[in-house]
Amino acid sequence: MKTSIKIGVGFALLWIILKLSAFSFGVFLTDLKPFVFANMLFVTLAISLALYAKKRFETESNLLEDIKTAMIPGVLYAIIVSSFIYFYYQSIYPEFNSSKISAIELKMNNEAAVADFRKSNPAMENLSSDEIREQVMDSMNNYYSAQFTMTVSLLGLLLYTTLNSLVISLIFRRVIFRKT
């Protein structure tokens, strides 16, 4: 197995272990920021380590080969982690989504919150309170679903991987492995 594949899978498994450990100990169950930042860190490290491992032993390569080498662990990481996120919110911890939806339902029972939605969205000005509640709850049910969360995380990680691969490849070529 190629080194870059091992690195991508290794960092993905590390993130999964981190997420499951937090779930087991009951920490950061509703706060997603530490896991988002851990994702960013692990993708950056996977890209950097894979590119460093290749460039350390290879004398000649071009920028496109470097970007390809950098993207392999990042894309693999994104696919594995996003697939896990789907199963996590679908099977392991579905209470997260249901608790968020319940909180919005409670908020929507308040007539002042419905009035705020009516004011903030011109398309809802002529709708009744019940119609506004129904539209908001439909959109929130879609928003807080495991499929939507997986799709957003996959797209975000792939975009981050692409940009990071380009930037890190340029940094490695221009600064670290520069020919003097």
C-alpha cells in the first residue's frame, strides 16, 4: 500500500477514535468546533506528511505531480471521515439531530419567533403562523439529517483538501525543497 494512502487512512482513523472517545466520555457532544478544527489539522498534516515523504526520496517532480500526491491522502481522509459522520449521526448518536430539531420546535411555538421569521424573510410576509412553522420545520428536518451533514462535510473537506494541496505543494516547492 502506498505511503500516502496509509497516511490518509491513519489520520482518518485517528479522527474517528477521537470522535468516539469524546462520545464515550460525554464531552463535546453538542460543540462541533473542536472536531471541525481537528479535521482541518488532520487533513493538513496528512497532506504535508504525504508530500514530504514523497519529495524526500524523489529528486524530480513537477507541480501537478506534487498536487496529486498531496490530494490522495486528503481525498481518502474526506471520504472516510464523511462516511463515518453519516453513520455517527444516523446510528450512533441520532439524539443530536433530534435535540436540535426539538429546540427549534420550542422556539417556533413562541409567536415572537414566528414574527421574527416573518420580518427577516420577505417571502413569508403573507404566510400564516402555521405555514411559517411548517416551512421552517421542514427545512430544519432536512438541515439536521445525517445525509445533509455527510454531504456538507464531504464537500467542505474536499474543497479544503484541494486548496491545501495547492498551497502546501507550492510551499514545499518554493521554500522547503528549493534548489539552491
